[in-house]
Amino acid sequence: MAIMAKELGLKGIYLPSENAMEAGVVGEIDVYPSNTLSELVQSLNGMERISPIKIDGDQVVNQADYDMDFSDVCGQENVKRTLEIAAAGGHNLLMIGPPGAGKTMLAQRLSTIIPSLTFEESLETSKVYSVMGLMPKGEGLITARPFRAPHHTISDAGLIGGGQTPKPGEVSLAHNGVLFLDEMPEFKKNVLEVLRQPMESGIVTISRANSTVTYPANFILVGAMNPCPCGFFADPKRECTCSYREIRRYRARISGPLMDRIDIHVDVPSVPFKDLTGVSQGQSTSDIRQRVIAARKIQEKRLHKTKIHTNAMMNSRQIKRFCQIDENSNSLLEMAMDKFGLSARALSRILKISRTIADLAGSQEIDQAHIAEAIQYRSLDRKLIV
């Protein structure tokens, strides 16, 4: 409402004191907090003066704090590296591993290494939470990147938004943050399919007989799944009891068009006992975030003349322009496609991932090492061998 009042050229807005912090961050419009209707009437009649609230939005955004750190996670250095790449390039990610391997714990920490919200991003996200009445009490803005983890029993309206009076769903509540779908194949197929539009366009349009509403929904999707129904396919210590047909049917619950929109697949193995009991700590969230911020700055400079700002958003024309590789790297890609039976869609994903890996290394050129690492992150494109 404060944003609308500002756009209409109004000078000020009176609000209950409990809502004043939300409206106060908008700027360029006076927000008057009032505790009672009588206080409001006296102010309008000039009998009592209410001072407008003053809030520095940029200072509020910079107060974001997280109570989780990557150094808390034992082992899984390869998966941490993958999350760093996902954060740096804005890539959607699917983790495949047995129960108890730490997939949820790792996913929860992804939002902590993405660069802090800008004031504009914070305002966009706060608008969605304000509509839903979910703003934290006493705070004017959402300052930390959202992390949403809906249960697999959620309906399509709960995920995408809807209702008789259209309201935002989980995809909009995850705007500018992370949407985590644990046990992804357990979600109803029609629920997963509605993700395709927001993953493609970054917005959700909900149509009803009397109105059409558009909500923002630009998020990084993180999915988690077992490698098979029992969870122990390819586990070196526990035997898998699933047949080839059962594994194929289980994995097919995530459709091809949806899988097309997921750049990175990574295997998450069980953590060895020595890693669980070791005293050495891994890299901290702060260290990883600094590398991610540096890579994002490189992307912003490269893509400043386009309408996109991360490597994950590149289309086929932009991939050809910004992901050029030399003859040796081209030969490696060709060999990988033949050996692993990779598809054409996997090729463009590998090039985008390798561009992000090169950005993290501060390299203008994509070399063989970057391509070789990117090939590892397309495990579900390889032929299934039971």
C-alpha cells in the first residue's frame, strides 16, 4: 500500500504502529504511525502531531544474519563445491543420495552463501511476505534470503499460489532465495509440473474468472532424492533391493521437461565414520561467500548489456557467445558425450556450469579442467547400469 501511495504521488500514509516499519522502508513518502483512531483524528484535526517514521532501508538489509555455517557440515567437500557453483551461477541443483547423507543440512546452507539481498530485492521479497501476513514482528524488511522447504504432500495451489482470492504460493515466498524440495519424486506429478513456468520466466501468473494476478518467483531450486526407492542403489555397504524397472519408474517421476531446467546433478554419498568424528573443520560460509560474490561481479560485468545477471539464465545464443571453448576442450566434450551417452540438452548445461567454474577461478577462458569438472555434475544423464 505504501508503494502504491508513493506511485500515485501522495505525500503520506497513516498506519497502525505495528505496520509502520514495513511501510517506512519505502522512502520518498511520509509514514505516520498511529496507535488509536482517536490519535489519528486528533492528528488530522491539527490537535496532536505525529512524527513520520524514519528508516534507512540499506542499513536494515545489511543486518542480515544466519545461524548456520558450512563449517558445521562434516565431510561432503565435493557437494559443498557444487553448492558454491550453484550459488555463483544461479544454477538449479538436484542432490541424489541415500537417507542420512546430509542433503537437507547442505541445502539449508545454500542461501547463506548467495550474495546479500540488495535493497530492491529485499523490498520485492518483503511485498510477498507482507501480502501473506508473514513479516517478522517489529521488522520492516526481509533481510535474509528466503529458504522454503514445503512438504511433499503440498497441493499445486499451495506451491504455485491460488485460491478464490489468489495468494502467493511457496515459489513466490522463495523469491530471491532457495526453494528446497526434499524427496522430490514423492511430490505429485501435477504439482512438480507447475514449477516449469516460474523456473523459466521468474514469475507466476494466476488466472481467475474475475482477475489475473502476477507474483514474482525467481528462485534457485534445490531438489533432493534417493537414488532408488529403497535408497541404497550403488551404496558400497548396503545392498539395493530394487529392480531395474523400479529404479527407472522412480526416476521418471521427475519429467524430462522439468529435468531440463535443472543444471546440476550431484551424488551425495554416505559420510565415512572418520569424517563424522574428525575434529578438522571445513571451509566457513564467509570464505565461500566471498568467492561467490567475486564470481557474481564478473557475471554482472559480462552480462550488463543483457536482461540477465547470472550464467544459469543464458539462452542458446548467449551460450555460443560467452562459452567459447578451444579444440582440446571440444574433444573432451565429444568423448564424454559418446562414453556417457549424454544428450544435447546436457551439452548446453555443461557449458553453462563450466562458465561459472571459470568465473570462480577468475579465468576469462574456459579450459579443459573447467569442462572436466562440469561433466561430473550431470550424473542423471548417464546410462543407468544395474
